[in-house]
Amino acid sequence: MNRSSDGFYPAAEEASTLSGVSWGAIFAGAAAAAALSLILVLLGFGLGFSAVSPWANEGVSAKGLGISTIVWLAATQIVASGLGGYIAGRLRVKWANMHGDEVYFRDTAHGFLAWCVATLVTATLVVGSVSSIVSGGVQAGASVVGGAASTVAQAAGTTDSDQYGYFVDSLFRDDRPAAISDDAVHGTVTRIFVRSLSNNGQLAAEDRTYLAQLVAQRTNLTQADAERRVDEVYARTQKAVADAKLAAQQAADTAAKIAAWTSLWMFVALLIGAFFASLAATFGGRRRDAVVYLESDAYVTTTSLPVR
């Protein structure tokens, strides 16, 4: 076999001086994959927005939109990653004097590296939308709407600085409440309701009696009738707060599940993209090695020009 001047085989010299990674081919495949992936994602956004309608019972359902989004993500990864892997495998250098298994491994690695670079670039471009989906689901799942009564407080204008208004009102209570404005009465009743709902949900006896006195004063009802009205209204308020709390918890649970399923299927789609990028790189590498170089002699003919 042929040896070089220093006694080593040419293949050994090549193995000791050249890297097995063709970064130019990898970056070329990654750029193509990232660009195509971005185009397909934008196309998917456009198709999704066109299929959604703000009107009830119109357009695609939420479940249908979720399934179509997952399918589109998987298709995007297959097409874009496959193209990037094929380009990375087709443009890499030809490795001479190398076993077929090693060539197969290097082609697979080139496709995988092209997918990695393309994924990082694409994630950087769309990191805002992805992070908002995930963080929104995590925050919704972690937050428990235990202070549903605070909605009543905010609607009535009760703020954190007025959290002791209930106790201040207690200082001026009388068995015969003085006539005050409607706004003052509404504020007092609201603070009593908020205080009761935020604690154990039970209306204290002294609060119930005082509210009945206010109602009787302004409606000409008897004390007994006023107390019954207070009980009825407070019961309806408790039910409204409980319904709001349950709806908020269900919405938080739904958002958390959506975020979990979205993350899971994005993981699956990315794995599919990595597989197809590696597979396409091996196919492109084989096509690259199958190229036959043609050598031809170039003949140059000259003609004599007439002398003027």
C-alpha cells in the first residue's frame, strides 16, 4: 500500500488532521430548515385565524383547532427538518477510505446537528409565543382563586387601604341607625359582606341584626321581615361567589391541562423532526457519495483572423 514520506498511511493522516463535521453543510441545512419552519408556522397561524370565528357555533371548535395545530406542528417538523437534514447530508464533504457504518453515523449526526441549530434559531424567533402559552398555563394552574369575594370588594370600591373599614364602621353602630346616604349604606353593607365571605362565609349575628335594622329603616319592613330579606340576599351572594370560584378553578384546571398537552405534543413533534432530519441526512449523504465525476479533455481551437 502507498505510504507517505513519514511512514503513515494517507487515511491515517486524514483522520489525524481533518474533522468529521462539515459545519458549512450543517449551517446551510439549519438555515433552510429554520426558514421553511418559520414560513410554515406563519402559514399555520393564518389558516388558524381564518378558521376561528368570534360568533357562537361558527368556525372550527376548540378541540378541532387543537388537533389541527398538533398535526400542523408535526407536518412542519417533518417537512422543514427533512429538508434541512437532506441539505446537510448532500453538501457535506465526501469521506474517502472510510467504512460505510462510519459514513452512516456521520450523516446521521450531521442531520441531527442541523436540526439542533434550526430548532434553536426557530425557538429564538417564536420564543415569545411559546413562553406565553406555557407560562400562562402554569400560572393559571398554580393560582387558586380563593379570594373570589375580593371581586365584590373591587366592584364596590373597597381597596387594600380600606381593609379596616369594617372595624371602623363597628365603632359607630347604633340600635337605631341614623339616616345616611345611599352610597354610605351600600359601602357599609358591602364591607360587612366582604368581611363575612372572606372569613368563614357565615354572617355574624350582630352583623345580621345591624343589616336588618338598615333594611327596615329604608324599606319600612318589620325587623323580622328585614332579617329574612338579609338572609335571602346573603344566601344568593354566597351562591354567586361559590359559582364564580368554581368557574375560576375549572378555567385554571383547563388552562393547565391545555398547557401540559401543548408542551407534550410539542416535545413529540420535535422528536419527529430530529428523526426525519437524521434520516434525510443519510439519504442526502448517499446521493452525495453516488456522484460520479466526469473528466474530459478540453480542446481549444484557434482560427486565424485576416490581417487588415
